[in-house]
Amino acid sequence: MIRAGIVVTGTEVLSGAVTDRNGPWLSRELYALGVEVAEIVIVGDRPSDIEQALSLMESQRLQLILTSGGLGPTADDLTVQTVARHLGLEVFTDAELEGRIEEIVRPLRARRGVDAEALRAGNSKQATIPRGAAILEPVGTAPGLVIAAGGPGRADRVVVVLPGPPRELQPMWRQAVDVEPLRGLLAGAETGQLRTMRLFGVPESQLAQTLRAAQRDGVRLDLLEVTTCQHRGELEITTRLRDADAGIYGAFEEMMAATHPEELFSTDGKSVDEQVAALLSGRSIAIAESCTGGLLAARLTDVPGSSRYVRGGLVVYSNEAKVALAGVPQELLVAHGAVSEPVAAALAQGARSALDAEIGVGVTGIAGPGGGTPQKPVGLVWLSVAGPGQQTLTRSVRLPGGRAEVRERAVTVAMHMIRRALQHQRQGVAAA
Amino acid sequence: MIRAGIVVTGTEVLSGAVTDRNGPWLSRELYALGVEVAEIVIVGDRPSDIEQALSLMESQRLQLILTSGGLGPTADDLTVQTVARHLGLEVFTDAELEGRIEEIVRPLRARRGVDAEALRAGNSKQATIPRGAAILEPVGTAPGLVIAAGGPGRADRVVVVLPGPPRELQPMWRQAVDVEPLRGLLAGAETGQLRTMRLFGVPESQLAQTLRAAQRDGVRLDLLEVTTCQHRGELEITTRLRDADAGIYGAFEEMMAATHPEELFSTDGKSVDEQVAALLSGRSIAIAESCTGGLLAARLTDVPGSSRYVRGGLVVYSNEAKVALAGVPQELLVAHGAVSEPVAAALAQGARSALDAEIGVGVTGIAGPGGGTPQKPVGLVWLSVAGPGQQTLTRSVRLPGGRAEVRERAVTVAMHMIRRALQHQRQGVAAA
């Protein structure tokens, strides 16, 4: 298998001020192309640290090295110069490339009134590249590079230099895979697959038991690369496999479906958000939420085109708002408290009536850090889905974590309840 | 300055399935202790790749190496064994530690019905540590380690082994800084400061000009380590400085306040969310939002204690909901369209009336990807803040990016408008 290394440069990333998105994104892209990533190294803008990272990857004989960042017009952006020096390549200023960069930068200059001299120096700096390198045309203002490295006459490894902003890096990487010598290198790779199963309501320890049982039953999981992780309250199983092992993966998937029929909700990579969006097509939904404070409405409307089925939402934080907007009877609040089964159900019904929707969702809970009692601790959330039709689904959960985690997990639970309500309805219709 | 390296292990992080939070967090912690991070290396669970990362850091003569992850009870968690072998240290099973781990695991076993034999093997594995290492007591089930490495009799570097889950790693790191030989190493560090300024409404190119002007005026920015980044539509300037250079930073801050008096909104690290929360204390607010779909209400209620001032919110996605819930006159929608100045103002007033709040906020816009026209393109958002008192602030913005970015940035613009409305009110009262 071809092995690659990724060097992410930038003091703001190394210092923790900004979260790197390029390393993980490139890692996923590479795997789909049959390339395995040995490591991601995050360094500052110091040339010596960039060189150390390149040396490490050289000593590991990695065939492909990708860098992100450090291609800007200013003097502290030194990736191209450092890579060229490290590979022993001479640099020159490509006059044609300089002209193309000038074309891109000119309208920006007019708008912002930037100093002309500084700009010219920047263009020239960005057009200074190693001899023999293939140019990736800029999406922003910085060109990328595909460089053959190794002995004279024969390249034994490829270095790809990409800009730091993800909106530039991503299309330029897609451009790079068709450029020689990278295209040739990738042609020799054995492609693999990245498959995902998603479960809701299965703790990680129980999954470990299921996996052990599968191996006992002869499913050759040892030939697959299975990783599991908790994500937004769901359990995600990501498997990397060679195309040749697709049959083993099929057996694994079947076994999972048999063991966790209710909990396994996705085998095709689709998220619960996408599933709910598809199930809501041609219907209408409204939300009345308290502790989640708008997050459930925000998650439902995150999907383009959701305006066709999301009627609207009520954020009923105060008891007054629960009564006035969602029509929760005052006596329910007095008798059971705001965080209770009848109030959750009344919120769901209230959202449905107030916004004239087919399906109503109610959420009420204690997100913390304050407000908990022994009877109703922080993390207790009541949820209800009213509709479609006469059915109502109401349940409580006790969620772990701090305020943000409780809120986010409550939204995930709600998404799965909506999914279940719509699926049961559909199955009911199919059976009738 | 003491230099450190961070090794993050985990196939799920390397493959991009999970975003690493430990590297950036440890990097920030280290800087505050006067330690500079040379690099963060993310590797899979393969021992040879972990060893390569350790070798790299050795060749750079880093005095401190931190590892995160790979401390679990299963056979694929190999960090301790790999570190020990790399440092040439013998391992043994610490019977007392094994007993303490057993105490922690026993209640979990009872609850989940896990196989007793597998559990015992896991405990023993987690209690197997290098001789001479100091133990960091587990927050989860895995102990951490502080290890002196180097020639016999004299440690010239320190390796700290920490677990992967952030909720375990963070308290265990805080514990580690008081443990020898790490405490001794850190005592020799020259402590620095990490300071933050935040601006809203200044493009990065304009800031670059301000920084150049500052240097011309004699502010020795070359002695500070200044990094800037766009974050959630704001511009964040993070500066690392030695305590001795605090005077220079003071001059920098003064110059920024003089050049960008309206745009510089935070010099003490406080976010606009914290500022708005403080300004809203003793007041009440309500929201009617369309394109942001609940995100503004969610952001305001993200702060603990926000139930004291957030009355509630209306997510009025459809025109019917705008009329029925927020009382927007039908004729305004017909005459100006849903995305317009009068409708934004009517939403703000409507939220205020419907929820009986002092301050009302209205947001209406086109988040895309569909729905744009030449007159009203994707990214156009109208926002309005009504109150406190008689004042109303209404404006439009044209936001870049995709649906998620437009929605998030619109929320940030709204937060700054709320801040400004409340501050002007406060200043008005002070002046009267």
C-alpha cells in the first residue's frame, strides 16, 4: 500500500487558536484513493520545524508527502522555499504565473486600496517556484505545486504543496490527483473502501461484545480495519477494507443488523438528519423546545430545502412562554413541573396546533449546570413526538455531560424519535 | 525556552473520523507554562509509527514529550509498552495500582455484565508500567505516567503519558504539572502570556495595514508573537509574549483601540456571548428568526443562567408563521417580501410583543443554496433589534459562504447588534 504523510503548517494551528481541518480531510481523501496515511504533523511557520517533519517522512520512505499552508504573499509564509531547499531544487520566478496572480489580485487591490509595491512583491514571491514543478492554478491567490523528488531521472516520491484555507485546498487537491507525477503514483494504488454503520442506543462496551461474538462466529474482522467512535450520542463504526474483502464486510453488516435490529439505523453513510429530511418530504413539522433553546429547530433547518416541511418553532424557555405560545395548561405546569411527561406531550401538541403542522415535537429538560434536584437531576430531558396521525411517542432520557453536551444529545435523541415516529407510520401504512 | 512535542495516537483521529482536541488544548496549556510546542504529531495505533514520532522529537532534543491515547485495556492500546521500549525501560505489573483499577472497574462490570476474565486481563495490562515512572491516578480507568528519560542518574527529558478522552486527559495533565520530574522542569521555564483582542467588522487586509503602521510608529511588534485569524466572522488577534514585554503589548493594545474604536470589542479574552450575557442581566429578550432557524436563540441560551433573561424565541420559517406568531402584517410581506427591512423590524417588534420582552430581535434572510434572486442574492440578511426603550437598530448584510456559514455569520452579526444596542442604551443613560 502507498503510504503518505501530511504536514500542516501554521502557528495559529499549532498554538491551538484554530482547529486544523485539512489533515483529517486529506486523510479521508487519501484513503479512498488507496493511500494510507502514516502521520499528520502539525508545525509552526518556522522553516527548521517544517524541514524536520519532511526529514521524518523521508526516513520512513513515504512515497507521498502533502503540505498545507504557508503559501501567502508575506515573508513569514515559507513552505515553498523550505520544500525546495529540502529537496535540493533550484527556484525561479515564473513570469507567466506572476501575470496570472496579478490578474487575480488586481480587483482586490482596487477594492481595498492596498499598497501597490507590497502587492507586486507578494505576487512575485508567490510565483517563485522550484524548477520542474507542476503548477496547481490558484483558487484563492496562491498556486499549489506537484513536485517529483528523488534521484536524477527517476522520481521515487511526490510532494504536493497546497494552500491552508480549506476552501482553496479542497478543489486544488481534486485538481492535483490528475496531475503527473501524482496521477501515475495513484494509478499504482490498490483502492479501498471506507464504509460506515451508525447505531443509536448501543453503549460502546456492548458493541465490543458484539464484535467479539462476530469473530467467534467466523466473521474475519481481523482482515478489516474497524474503528468505532461515539459521535453526537451515536455510535459510528467506520471500516476500511480492500475491495477484495467486500464479502467479509457484507457478513459483518448482516450480523450487526441481526444483533441490533432497532439500533442500527444507517449502513449507507446517511446521517439521521438526511434520513429525517427524506421522511419529512411532503409532510410538515413544528417544534416547541425549552432546554434545547432553538437547537432542534436549527438542526432541522440546517438541511437545504427544509423550508418545505419545517413550519416553524417555539423556543419556550419561560413558563409564561410555554402557556402563551405553546398552549401548555398552567395546571400541568403546577401539578407536574415544567420538566415532566405531560408537559413534553403538551408542548408537542401545542407546537402542532400553533403552527398547523402534521407532526409536533416537544422538548423540556434540565441542561444545567444549575436547576437540578434529586428527583429531577441535571441531564433529565422529556421528549415527545405527536403525529403523524394519532400516534404519540413520549419518553425521558438521563443524559451525561455538561450543559452543551446535554443540549446537543437531547437534540440527537429528538431526531431519532422523529425518525422512528415517521418510520413506524410508514410501516403501519405498508402493513395495512 | 523549553520546547515540547505532542504525540496524539489513534487510528480514528488519523483517519479523520474524529477531530483531535487534545493537541490544541495541551499546546495552549504548555504555552501558559512557558513551554513552546515544536510540533503535534498524529499517528495511528501502530507501535512503529509511535516510535518514529518519539525518535523525531528526540532528534530535535525536545525536553518534554506528551502522548495522548492508547491506554485502554485492550491489546491494540500500546502506548505505554511502546514508550517503555523506546526509552529502554523495563516494565512490571504494579499490584497496588491493579487493585485501584479493579476498584474503579467493579461497579461498571456489575452494571454492564462484562466477562470477568477479559476484565482482569485488562486491569493487569493497564497496571503494567515502566519501573521508576510516577503514576497519575486514573480519572477514567487508565492511569497516566510521568517518566524521566535520559542517561543514568540524570534525566535530561520528561515523557508524560496521558489518556485519550479529553475529560480524562485534562484533569490528569493538571495533576501531572505538580509531579516530579515535570515540576522541576517547568520551574525552569520562563513564563509567558497569551493575550487576545477581538474585532468585528475589520477585514484581515485592513488589519495588516494597521499592523504595518504600528511598526512604523515604533511599536516593537517584532518582539511579540502576533497571530491573527478569522473566527465565526470575527477577527481574533492572539499574542504570545514574555512577561518582560507587557509594556510593548500595552502600547499595541492602545494603538488598536485608537485605530479601530468601534470594531475592537474585547481586550480581556471575553467573547461577545459573555458580553451580551452580562449586558442582558436584569433585562429580558425575545427572538423571531427565519433563516437562522433557531440558531440565534440557541446561541443566547448556550450560556448558563440565560433563562433569567431569555423569554423565548419564534422560529418563523414560513410566511404563515411570521403572520400568525410574530404578528408581521400580511401586507408588509406582499409589498416588500419576507427578506426586507420592514419585515425584519416587524419581526423584532413582534417577538417583543409576543413574549413580553424589553428587547426584540428579528432576523430574515436567504441562507441558500436556493432562493436567491439578482435583487436578493443568497447571503442577504436583514436584522433588527428593537429596544431597549424606543431605539431600533435595523441593517442588512451580505454574507459569504454556503448555507451553514451564512446562518452562523448572521447569528454573529445579530450578537454584535444586540451588544451595540445595549451599550448605546447604557452610555445614553450615563450621559443623561
